[in-house]
Amino acid sequence: MNYRDFGKTGEKISALGFGCMRFAEYEKDGKSFVDQDKVDEMITYAYENGVNYFDTAPGYCNQHSEEALGRAVKSFRDKILISTKCPLDGGMGREGYRKRLESSLSKLGTDHIDFYHFWGINRGAYDNIIVKEGLLEEAAKAKEEGLIRHISFSFHDHPSAIQYIVDTSAERGIPLESMLCQ
């Protein structure tokens, strides 16, 4: 596996990451479940072949992806990087951000998230939710506490908004360290 410096984060990241959006699922009694045995097999195979970056989110696989990933990586958690996301809703405030972070930590069975993304933002969500509701400051606090290693975002907007978001977060003293484009 090839590894690359991940921006200025200091992390060495595998050239191939593992997205956890489409784990094998099955239905039973009208409910959807993740096939944990298959997840364990896939994740372990990826890890044993050099993948060290695993990306999930609270909503993936009918809200079961984070928990399935956490179970699959339990024996080698300290040797990989986990990325997950915080869904944004206007009015969630710092308390809502913290609750979502704690929920992800619990489901993943870990004491920290390596890359915690503000999920699917655009300039409007950045200005009207993240900045207005103090979420950058809450993320910085969580990072200071060791719950998040890198404050990140995933992006859905015009490319010109990227520079605005990156620059204004840095001006606020809370630089966003990585970005996923979806």
C-alpha cells in the first residue's frame, strides 16, 4: 500500500480508504441489520492489506455503520484512522453538536475520532449553523479534550465557497484541517 502525507495534519494515510456506506445488510422481521460477519471480514482484509483510513457516518446503513465499523476494528483501533460526520440542523447549537459527537464515539466504541466532519456543508450552513451557533468553538473544545484529532468538513457547494470556509475558519483561530468532496 502507498501512503501519503495528509495535508498538514501530520497523518500518513493509505492511498486507498475504505468507505463504510454500503455494508452488506439483511432484513429480519421487517428490520434492516448489518451482516457483522461480512463487515468483520472486509474490514480486516482491508486493514491487513494496508488500508488505514475508514470513513463512516451516523446515517449510513440504516444508522448501523458506525457501530459495525467500531466492532470490526476493535482489535486494531489504535493503528487506523476513523472518519465520521456530524449532521447539521439549524438550532442544534453546541449542545446538539456535543450529543452527536458523544453518540458517534459510543457507537464506534472509541475514545476519539480522528477526522470529525461537519457533514455536507455549503456556505449557508457554514455561516448560519456552524458559525452562528458556535459549533467551531465546540469542535475546538472537543479537540482540546482529545475527543477529536482533526476538525474537518464534507462539502456540497460551489468551489469558490471552499476558500471562504477555509479562510474564515482560520481567521477565527479554528482552522478546518481536511475536506471530503461528495
